[in-house]
Amino acid sequence: MTQVQVTSISSKGQVVIPSNIRETMGIAIGTKMIIFTDGDNLLLKPIQAPHFETFKKLVKESKQLITKTGFKKTNIQKLIKQVRNENHS
């Protein structure tokens, strides 16, 4: 369902999203939003946290990949040091 309403920007750069749109979209106080722009348009979209099952699946796949490749904690420390050195060059 498309809704069109007019809103304005405050002196602090804040935009008021009308309450009926917030309710329809499930936007509550503290909801994190992402803003996309393409020149003339702005798209404001709530950030959706992944479902817990999706997160568990990613953790399982990551553990399998780490085991398969033989990746160790010392590899991580070396990579962090390498990236930090590259960023400071």
C-alpha cells in the first residue's frame, strides 16, 4: 500500500515520519534506519536484524570453513597487524 504525506526537516536535520506510517511499518523509537540516495531521491528503510536461525546457520558454516581451511587464532592476529600496517602507510 502506497502512502504519500508531507513532512519537514527540523533545524537539527530530523525528519518526522507520521505516526500512521510508523505504525504500519512497525517503526518504533530507536529503530535503526538506512538511507539510500540516487541524486534526486531519498529512500529511508528500517534495518532488519537477521533471524536467529539465519545467524546460527552462518556461525555453523563459518566454523566448518575454519576447520576445513585450518585457520588459527594466530592467523587472525597476523591479519589484523597486516591491515593496521597497511592503513598507517
